[in-house]
Amino acid sequence: MKFLIDANLPFRLAKALKARSFDILHTDELPNKERTSDKEIREISVNQDRIIITKDSDFLDSHVIQGIPTKLLLVTTGNIINKELISLFDKYFDTLIQLFEIYDMIELNNDQIIGHEK
């Protein structure tokens, strides 16, 4: 599985997941960096078959209405420090990978993972 992390999440998260050998791309690695439009991010996710990881509910809307992106990880933790966010991903990322075999949209908050039916 390949992932694309939106600009509203720290580049440190991408580095932490890359260190675990996951195929991760962060918007900071794209030509327009944090100014990469949501449309461009959606196109990259479709063209490269990447799951978008974001806090942006606009991606949720387009996923539900248009089916783009085809898979979405919505982070609904609110404002937490980067160390806590990375700790959540360290704790749950293997489970998230497994859940993407079943669900197209997964929500990760401070206390739980919620898989939303296709």
C-alpha cells in the first residue's frame, strides 16, 4: 500500500512511517509543497494508487460524493503534539493497513479506529 500525507500533518510523520519501510509521499515532497491543491492531491492519489492521510474534511466530502480519493484515512485527533500523533500511528498503523483490506475510509482519533462501510 502507498500513502500520500496532506500538508496539514507533519513531515515528521512521513519520516517515521518511511523508517518502517512504508511507501509514503508527503505534500512537502511535491513541486508545490504545502501549496499543492486538493485537486492535485486527489489526482496523484488516483494516478499512483495512494491512500490519502489527512485532517481535511474536504477529502471526506469528495470521497463520499465522488469516490475520490478511493481510499482515505481521516485523522480526527484535534490538535495534539507531533510526538503523540506519531505515537498513535506507531501503535495503530499495522491495524490500519489490515483494515484498508475491508474499508475504503478509516477514521483515526485519539481513542479508536473507526472503519466506515464501503
